[in-house]
Amino acid sequence: MLNRDELSTAIDLQRRSYNLLLWLSTAVLKGVIRFDRAHDYMDEAEAAEDWITGHYENLPPDARPKRELLKPFSRFFATYLTTSFELIKEPGHQLSSECGCYCRMCSYFVGAQNLKTKKLLPRDRERARKAKLVALQQLSMEHNAHLDREQLEKMIEAKNSAADVALLTYGHQLIERTHGRSAGPAVLALWREIAWDTTAPKKNFVLEADDIIRAEESLVSAMAGSK
């Protein structure tokens, strides 16, 4: 089972690292930070931690973690270039979202010219599906449900459980990213499933740990009924 406190911490680190990403991109745009240095901070956890530690007091409050969380925060922050974004050295004119998404994870593209959302490919969605299967297999084993692959695949597809599966899997990925591990753009594919209504983002969507815990509990109940 996912730990509620660990999830809450991971979600808070996600929000703060996202805010730091926006701030850093603005600093690059204004010439306060060189592009190559910014890329180093974002691309490697130790470099990010060194920089964040050295500039801790000067970071915006909503982008500054507790000192005891500097290491997992830095690890999470360093996953953004492999997960969701590309940092563009010379973006030229202001860009608009290619995907048409103006959710929390994508709307920055208009205002932060050095950042571009990664384009999702079929392989990214397939990797997201594999991550879902792994999350369900783990949950099944933890609760001695012993569901086979076919049963788990049905849970991934079923209308009454698909959203819960995406939430559960995204929760696992949030925690993984605090350790510096990411499934790459597959995480962005999962986010789109959670934060969108078919073709449009959910208005004022905010992810909470309770949402993921509720989804996990619902899936456990569904597994019990499938034995």
C-alpha cells in the first residue's frame, strides 16, 4: 500500500520543483542564469542539490523545500527534463501549447519561452500502460489477490477502474521521482489521463494524496471481488 504521508510529501515536492522550474526558466530568459548552467542544474541531481543549497534563501518561498528534504527535492527536480519538458536555448518568439493543454503541467509553455512540453509518442503511452500493469501486479501481490495478467489488463481498460489505475500508477511514479527515478514521458502520459477530461484539461484540477489513496482502496476492493 502507498503511504499517505510519503505521497503528500512527494506531491508537495512536485509543486515546489515545478515552481522552481518556472522561476529558473524566467531567470534564463532574463539572462540572470546562463543556459548551460541552468541545464546542468536541471539535468543532474547532485548539481541541482549543490545549486539549490547555495541559493536556498534566495529561492521563491513556493519553490523552496524544507532543508531536510533538499535531497529528494533535488532528485525530483532533476527528473523534469527526462519526464515532461525540454529546455530550449534560443526559443525565438513566444510559443503556444502544441497539445492545446492549459492544465498546471502544460500552461507554463506560453509564459516561459525557454520551456517546451515534450511531445508524447505512441511508445510513451505504451510505457505508461506497462507501468500500470506493474503497479497493479504489485498491489495484487500485496493483498494476495493473485490476479492473472488478463484480469489486470481488464482493470486497466474498464471504465469503472481506468482512472483509479492511472492515479495509482502516477502515485508510484511521484515517489520514484523523489529517488531520482522516472519512467520518462510515460509520466506525462499518465498525468494527461488524470488531469484531462478526454480532450480538455479539468478546470482547477489539484492532485491530493487522498485522491490516490482512495483510488488504491477502490482497486483493492475490485480485486477482492475478482477472486
